[in-house]
Amino acid sequence: MRPINFIGTFFCILVFMTSFLLGEGVALYFNLSALFVVISGTIGAIFLSYPFFRIQSAFLVARNAYLARLPSQALIIKALLSLAVRSRYDGILSLEKSLGRTSTAFLKDALSILVDGYKENEIREILITEMYFFKHRREQNERVFRSMARAAPAFGVVGSVIGLIGMLSGIGDVGIIIKTIPIALTSTLYGILLSNFLLTPIAETIYIRTQEELLLQKLIVSGVIAISNEQNTYTLEKKLCSFLTPSDRPNHQRSFEEIRKKYMKMSFQEREREPLETT
């Protein structure tokens, strides 16, 4: 998630809150009883629906989705092309030196499998299986927030019913009616806001983040398999650049030429020390 997203969110929240402040009776929009009904009901329903480790995992994934930066496709492609050229000059076993130079876990695992001498179909099967279960785990985390998003408006209605019952019990007593009307109305408001302004966006962020990571993983699988087959580096470059938008491809073609020329000029010792940038 980029800083512009946080700035835009903060600005929209500010405008949203200002719209309440411009009206009369601002205090009527804030009711702790209604808020407690919605939050406690939503959280309680989730604890009944999922084991604690799944809930904890979902919140950790949500935090990382907003705060952790993914390496760009362009950076991964550059790293793969560099690995391909290095493999051409020094052999596949030389890639073992690159294992500790990348912070991208999936790329590190893929290189480890490649260096261990697995065949193409074995590499593909292992990595695609890992991608499948990665996607499955992320879907479970996403589902936690979607379940919360469905539950929040329902408990908003529950708060409204509680408020209406209080109103009925206080017919003839204006003081009781005045106390219970805010609960009946604001609980529905809180439920809708919690669902559509917080929980659903978090679930969507996890979904988008998962799709971005899966695309990077597909890119890595394609590159590693091509390296294992000792595919021509020009062919690999064309294949990997298909993951990029057309406007970004010319820059990478120039970058690839620079990588090849640099490796041709470097000695074996210099290539051994060459960093692998993926972050």
C-alpha cells in the first residue's frame, strides 16, 4: 500500500467526519452502547466461527498487506535475467551463492530447488503446489474479514432492536425514549460503517495483495524453469517481459543488454560478489 493511499484515506475520513460536524446535534451520532453492541457481537461471532490462530493470522496478513512493500515485477525480472546470465557463464551451481542475497522467500526456495538438481517437471510441481496452498491460506485469511463485514450490519440491526425494545418499555416516559432512540439508530449506522468502510476494504486489500504475490510467483516459476532448461537468455527476456505492460518493456530490454555486457566484462570472482537486488 503506497503513501498516497493513506493520504487519500485520511482526507476522506476528514471530509466524512466534517459532514457530521456540520449538522446539528453532533453528540447524537456518538453512542457507546450502540458501538459496544456492534463490536462485541461482531468479534464474538468471529471467535465462534474461526480458531484463534486463524484470526491472529488474518490480522497479521492484513497488517503486512498495508505496511510491507512487495518487490516490483521489474525488479524480479531484472534479478532473473541476471541469474540466467550468471548461469550461462558459470553454471547452475553458481546460483547457490545468490540464495543469501535475496529477501524474497519464494525466489530463494525456487533457487534452492534449482541448485539441488531437480528436473523441470519436479520444479514445476513443487512450486505450483506451494502457490496453491499459499493461495488457500490467504483465502482463509480474507474470509475472516468478509465474515466480519457480513456480521457487523446484522449486529447493527440487533442494536436497533434493543433500542426499540427500550422505547416500547418506556412508552409514556419521555426520558427513556430519548435515551433509547440513539441506540436504535446509531447501532445500524455503526454496523454499516464498520462493514463497508473498514472490514470490506481490508478483505479487498488482502485479495489484491494475494493476486500481486501470485503474479510474482508465476514470474519466478517461469524464470527458474527457463534457467533450468538453459533457455536462450534472449528468449527468456522476451518471455519475462510479457509480464510487464508494453510501456515498461523497452526499459527492460535496455537493462538486459546492460546486464549481459557487464557480465562479459566481469571476472569470475567479481561475479561471485555481485549482489542480487530484489527489494
